[in-house]
Amino acid sequence: MRPQLPAIGLGTAAIALVPEMDARATLDHALDRGIRYFDTAPLYGGGQAEIRLGQMLRSAPRDVVVSTKCGCRREFGAAPAYRTGQPDKWDFSEAAIRESVERSCERLHRDCLDIVFLHDIHQAQDQALGEALPVLRELQSRGRIAMVGVGCNSVAEHLAAVNADAADALLVAGRWTLADRTAGHQLISLAAEKGCKLIVGGVLNSGCLVDPRAAHACFDYRPITADERQVLCELDEIAQRHGTTLIAAALQFPRRDARISTTLLGATSPAQLAANLDGLAADISDHFWQAVQLKALYA
């Protein structure tokens, strides 16, 4: 049976490497605030995010929905490749996928998983769709997985997955945001037409939608360009003129489209999560949304 996807979820990449007490406090605060969907991956902290989430799940309500991923990993406790310079390891072979699902079940203390995404299939798209996908569908037929999908930051790979019937759900990272709306060309409508659930992550585009004036502001894990900074600052100025904040607008943007099932938040502490939830609840006028309708980095 396919789970109902809550409108708001919490991604666990950000808590993979913070102190364990901060990670647990953040997860507990999410539960206290009514969040019932958590997304994770073996990649995040090399499995540490799954372990931390799994510890919380042992005493969590039974209605909590969990998604994880397969096909990409790194050493346990390792930071992301863009920080360490050490490349991640992709393997979409049958053996690797079966092993990944089993280890995720162990770390999460679950006999079956609500959603398993093929992770960043652009690294080996043919193998992911030709070899890994049939494994996930087989596990789904046996009740080990409820939904199968793809999670990546490339619109082209998401389109390929939908057309290959590889997605009950899609996790679209960074491509349906206030700054980058490229998923709006074809992907959102095609996914809706095919009955794919759409989950949006990376809504702050590596933090550039938090403070575009910051000296080290990034977009998609790289420093923003001068042209990107100008557009982002214009968005910020429009937000200020309309009595809101850029981050509140960025958090609210994805779910303005009714075809989006879930918006994933990210947080490293209870305070940060509380601030994000407050931003989601902020009152933003229709005049603001009209003013930024055609204002984006990529659309």
C-alpha cells in the first residue's frame, strides 16, 4: 500500500555530521511540530544520517513516512565530496542495490521502506534504469518497498525516469525553487500526468536564498556568479518592499503549485527548524508573487 505523503517533510542530510545530541534534538523537534515524513540516504554521512533517524524511529509514531536512496555511497562519517575532494562511489548493480536496501532497513529499524529513490542516476543512467530499477520493482512486488522513484538535481534524468516508468515518486532537488524553476517546463506536468508524486528538496539552492549578499553565497554547491547575485538581490529587495523575507518566500514557493506533494526542509538544529516552519507560516501577499512571477535565475 502506497503511503500518503505529508505536505512538509524533513531531509536529514544536514544532521548527518552535526553533534549527535543536536541531530536527535532536531529530529525530536520535528516530531513535536507534527512532521511525519523524513528523507534520508546512505550517502549522508556515509550512513550516519540513517542511523540517527533509525534511533528516533524506534519510538516514533507508526504513521511516520520514510524515504531513502540507493546507488551512491561514501565512507562512514565522511563529509560531502565538494568539501573533501574525495569522490562519492556510484554502483547501480543488482548486488549493490540489494545490499543497500538491506543495510538501510537495518539502520532504520524497518522491515520495509516507504520509498526508495535511485540516487543521482546521471552518473550511470543506463545501469540505474536497466539493472537497478528491476531490482527495486521486484522488492516492491514482495512488499519490501512501497514506492520506487528517482532523486536527483537534473531535470533531464527525472524526465528519463518518468518515461521509463521508473518513478512512483520523484525527489526533485533544487529545480523547482524561487531561484530555479526549470522543472516547470515539462517535468511537473508530465509527472502529474503519469501519476508520479512530486517531492521538492533543495528549496534554498545551497543557501543563496538565505542571504544572497553573503561573501561565500553558493548556488548548487558552487559560488554564485555576479549575475546570479544581482538577480537574487533583486528578489530580496522585492521581498522587503512587500513586507516579507526572501527565505520565507523561498520556503513557500514550491507548494504554491498544487501538483507538489511535499516540500522538504533542512535544518541542523531545533532553532533552525523552528525558524523554517515559521517562514512557511508567514503571510505573503499576492502582490509579491505577482512581482516575482518572471524573476528567477533559471526558468
